[in-house]
Amino acid sequence: MPLIRAHAVILQAFPYSDTSKILRLYTPELGLRSVIAKGAQRPKSRFGGILEPFTEGEAHFFLKEGRDLHTLSGFDLIRSRQALGRDLTAFAAASLLAELVIRTGTEEAQPALFWVLLDALERLASAPPLEIQLHAISSVWELIAQLGYHPELDVCVDCGRPFSEDEATRFDVEAGGTACMVCRPTGRVVDPITRGEIRRMSSGEAGTGGVADPALQRALIRVFVSAHLAHGSPL
């Protein structure tokens, strides 16, 4: 039962009994792991009340091979990101990012996903108030792409025809992207500007100019995540 030291971010924390906590950690080399922090809820806990969602640090835990729950022995704080709790939009976006990783994550090493997640959380925590909505939308699209679920935006998902730059399309959520008006005569319209925004944000280019239609972007994220990453269950 080796003692592991791993760079980690806390995705979820909830009480276990009257004194302890269960944490879901994400690490670059060990993927998604669950640990128990014994005594974490005691007033004089050695963890000092830092074991909260979105906190980043070095986790020390005993790795039990073949077990789903490991024992946390220490956690060295790097960043607490308490600012995420002071803005509802930032907190909601960070919670969605964490939930997506929990639902799709494995114990395999995925350092690229880890750093995309950390960068997104940091941008949400440090963004000026007027830019939080932009970073909330862009961070979710970028994480979706990193998870391998990038929507098809350049060709019709039904007939395969490439779109022209100024062509309006419709969103075919079940097929995983956009369709031409001929193949999909009804449904939510996705204009060229919105397609370009999704393409840019999925590649990690948030920019600073905002998005043309935030309500549309939120709606597209909601239906796409529900269909492809949450399998229709609520997040």
C-alpha cells in the first residue's frame, strides 16, 4: 500500500459520518480517484478546513490496489479558488466542469485534460465580472472538446456537405453537430457567427469580445451535454 503524492484538484467533497469527508480528486497521472479524509470535519482537523471543491494542491494518499476508496493522509494547499463561490455564474460553470470530469473520467493518466480543467477553473476564478459569462461558456466547450465530444461544425452531419462561411445551419444534437437546412428543415438555427464561436472556444481561444448570443450558447451546451455526456440524465 504505497504512499502516493499527486498534484490534484478536488472536484467533489461530501460528509462521511460525523467526522470525515469523501473527496473526488482529479490528477494528471492517476486520473479520477476517491479518497476518504478521516477527521476532516473535526474542529481541529489536520486538514484545516481546506478540503473544498475546486481546491488545488498536492494530495498524499495510500493507494490500495483493487480498491475504489483510498485514504488521504495529507493535502498541501496550492490554490483554494474561494472566488468561485462568490459568483453564481462562475460557480455553476465550475460545478459543470467538475461533473463532466466525474461522469467521464477514468483512472488513466490524462494530463492534457487535467491542465485544461485547471486552466478553466483559474480563468473562472480570476475573470473580471463582465467576462465571467464568456469564460463560463468557453471553458465548457473547451472541456467538451478535450473529452472527445467536439460537435461537428464544418460539414452537415447528415449528408456530409461542407458549409459555406455564411451559411445558416441547424443543430442536430442526436447526430452530434450541425446539419444543413435541406437535411434538417426544422430545429434550432445555428448561424455562422455562433458556429465560429464554438469552433474558436473549443480550441481554447476564449478571446475577450464576448459571444453574440449567450442564451443560444447556453442552450446548445445544455442539450449537447445532456445528450452526449450525461446520457439524458440531469446534471
